[in-house]
Amino acid sequence: MTLATLPVRVELDGHELGIDAANPVSLALELDFAGAQPRHFGAPPASARPFEVGGFKGSVARGASCNCEVLTLIPHCNGTHTECVGHLTRERLDVSRIAPYGFVPALLVSLTPQPAAAAGESSSPAPEAGDLLITRRALELAWPVALPFEARALIIRTRLDGDRETPPYLSQEAAKLLVERGIRHLVVEVPSIDRAHDEGRLTAHRIFFGLPPGSSELARATRANSTVTELAAIPEGLRDGPYLLELQLPALTGDAVPSRPLLYALLSRAGPEARLGS
């Protein structure tokens, strides 16, 4: 066994846990600047072009000494991204200053969004016909009775067949449950935890960040150290259960930046082949 494959022991909430540090699973969608891309809210595709200045062409294929590209993208719309309450406030808040370093105790759950008309839960404005909700009830049913730690991050896998014009989003009750259970970092596959067109209310965002309705003052956010990661890609091979989450973000300013969430499987005391949640 090489040093790179040795199990790493970490202590969380008074419990010593082993993790498979050599084999994290990325939850990020690949953003291919030259191919098909995930994009939402009517945003243009992310693009890449050679940087040209003077006689320099920015492309080896065009005779330059090296490749040098100008990348253009909208973090909120083009691919996996992590955001903070600065998304909603007049004052700037950079998510790179909020996102945690190192490992966060996390829980992965899978659920099927429910038709809003039958869910018995709410959103603001009220759901439209055909909308699907990620509900409190579904989260409660998916939540394990026991965990080896208090989860501070939640990863929600939404089981759906095909794409929808209006993606599922969180009910108000679901967002409140996350706050009640101490979740500070949320990772979802949907492009937004709120309805794509919701009259600008962003109700689930406000509940999760602790920002009152209509307020744009950072000082009024009671959960300003929380993050939401949207447009993640959760492999079907991952089993529900406990993991450790690492949020990898570039050192860029902004209320949202492209990100690569990594999940690390927990190892049982039975040995490195016995993985929990994978």
C-alpha cells in the first residue's frame, strides 16, 4: 500500500473517522467550451477564444508559441457553481471567503420531486400547474435515523426522467427543514433551489441564508456563512449516506464562482474495502 492510498483518519464531533482520501468523487459537471454545455436562464454559452495581441495569435495551431485563451462564462448559469448570500445583497460578499476549507461532514440523499398540486407544501409565489417540488416530507423520509456525525452539508440527488422546462425547486417547508437541521452547505443538481421565474423573490435562498423577504442588507442575513452549490452532477453509483465533502473553489472574487465539490467515502473499521455510503 503506497502513501497515496493509505486511509486518512479525521476527527469530527468527537468521533475518529477513516476516509478514502485517494479516491474522491467529483460532483461537478464538465464545462466543455467547445461542446455541449449545461446552461440555464437564457444565458449564452460559455466561450473560449485565443488571446491576440500584436503579432501573438494565442494558439499553437495558428502559429503561436503557446496556447493562451480568454474564457467567458456566467458562473450562475454555466455549469456547477457555488454561491453565497452576496447573490442577494447590495454589499459584496465573496463566496471564496465563506466556503469552508477542508472536510465537512455531509449526507447524500436521493428523492423524487413531487407534483406541487399533490405535495401539500408551498412556495412564494404559489407553484404553477405542472411544477415539481423538492419537499420537506421527501427529505424527512430520506434522512437516516442515525449518522456517525452531525451533518453540516446536504447533497440532494433528484431522480427524474428527462429534462424539464421548469426544473424542480425547494418548497418553503423543505428550506426551513435544512435550517432546523443545521445544514450550512447545500449541493443540488437543479439549476436553482428556487423556481426559475419567481418574480424575483428567491424564497428558498432567503430562508437558507437567513435573509428576510425583500431585504438586501448583508447585516440582516443570519446565516451568511452558508453556501449553495447548484447544477452539480451526482453519479448514480454513489449510495445514499454519510460522506465528507470538500468544496473546491478558485481564488476568485464574486458571489458565485465555478466549483468542484468532492465527496470522500468513509471507511469502516472492517478495513479499506468496506466503504460507507459508496
